[in-house]
Amino acid sequence: MIQHRQHSEGGANVSKLAQPGDFCPNRDCDDYGKLQSERQQNIIKFGKTKAGRQRYRCKTCNRTYVETKGTIFYRRRTPEDEIIDTLTLIAEDSRISSLARAKGHTEETIIDWVRAAGQHADRVEEVLLAEHKIERGQLDGLWAYVRNKGEKKLPRNRRDRPVLALYHDRYG
């Protein structure tokens, strides 16, 4: 579940995505999705996991959850930086089979990470469209920018020339 909260910063009302511990993610809880405030204080820190992750407990429903609940890292044994590194390499057109060999994970595991990242991106997109008043065209422009970031392009005067001409110019 993705929530957002309003807060004041320098006199201005600012909206940001909620963090773990800001609301109860249990759909059966009476306080489900209610953001913490001075009046709403049902979420408390509840120790750490063996891996060092912060745990939280809702005083209303007594359910506990970890800080990664609702993220692509939830219930994963692989370190976050390794998952992010692998997803980054996939975004750079690396083959899943090559990454599986190099990283020591199965192709199925890497595909599961990709699916989870895609589903999470869909949820973030829904929040951006619905709650942050971003229009579809702006969001398409953002994804196009992200997709093309770092792509090397030929200078405008060399773009339409045949590849052999470029080879000839260089090695001539």
C-alpha cells in the first residue's frame, strides 16, 4: 500500500510518500491506512529482525510488520543493493541468463525481482496520477526520460550518415 502525507515545511504545505511506521498496512485493522499524527499514535517500534530490519507493531490490531512491507524487498533474503544492481543491469540491456550466471541467482529469481519492480512501479504511477495531479503526458515524459537517460546519441550532423561513412571518417 502506498500512502502520502501532508506536512508543513517552511510555511508551505508539502506532500510526500509515507514511510514505514506511518500507518498500519493490515487491511482488517480499524486503523488501516490512517497516517500517524499527534492524535493518531497506534504504531510503535517493536525491535529488529535478525537481519537488522526495524519491526513495527500496531496497538489497535497487535499485528507486527517490518519496514520493507509493501516494497520489492519484502521477504527477500538477497541484500537490497544486489537486487537494485541486478535490476539496473537489466535496464542497461543485460541478458537475464548472463546475470544469472554472473550473480549466482536463478533466472526465475531475477524474473521475480523484475515482476515485483514492475508491479511496484505501477502502484507508484497510480499515486502520482491520482494524488499528485501529474497528468498522463507528464508521466509519459518522465518514463521516456528515465528510459533514455544515459543513451549515447550521435551529434546531429553525423546522425543521418551511413555507418560506413562514419567508419571511413574515423579510420580513413
